[in-house]
Amino acid sequence: MGDGGVCCWSDYLLFILFNYYHKMVQRVTYRRRLSYNTKSNKVRKVRTPGSRVVVQYVQKRGHGPRAPHDSCDCGKRINGIAQLRPYHYKSLAKKDKTISRPYGGVLCGGCVKSRIIRAFLLEEIKTIKRAKQASKK
């Protein structure tokens, strides 16, 4: 390599790496009137077949129904029901909005299980008490 204005290989590699990681990104503009980066105005940059970079608006994610805290201790999400935005539930069939078990679309599976076990144990305690009363007489 040496003199004559020719740089060494390490400088050349650094130049290539720098250009690879720091490319100029094509600037885009919003398509709607809201010009602030709010939660409802999130966008994605997409390259079109004509090699233009345009903005696509991203909808908010759905989080799905949760078990209410007054009837359910955990407040977890109810499995088996689609995670959609609230507006889209009206177009779903009833079988997609509920689950075929007791307390179907209201309680999560763990809380239903604990309620069933609690009820079973209470019934067992009652039968044991009845048996004790009968043995006393």
C-alpha cells in the first residue's frame, strides 16, 4: 500500500462498515392531518414496487378481555377469546366471544378451577358433619 494517497485496508474496511450501517434514510411525511407522534398516529415505512418509501399507518394492538377483579382474584386475560380492538367484537360470532365452560367469557380458567375445588371441598365438609351428627345419635 504505502505512499501516493492510497489508504490501508483497515481504513477501507472502516469506510465500508460505516457506510453500511449509516445509510441515508429516505424521509417520509404523514398522510393524515395529525402531525404528532402520538399513540394513535404510529406509522411504518414501506418500500413500494416503484422503489418509493411511503408511510403505512399501524393500528393499535388488541389486548383481549380480562377477568374483572371483583369476581376474579387474578385479573388475567381470558384464554380462547381473540385479542381484538373493542370495535371488532361486534362482527364476531357468539362462539368466538365466549368459551364453552362455566363462567365462559367472564372468569379465567384458573379461577373457575379454584371455585370448583372450593365448592367440592365445602360439600365434603358438610357430608362429614352430617356423618358425625348421625354417629352421635
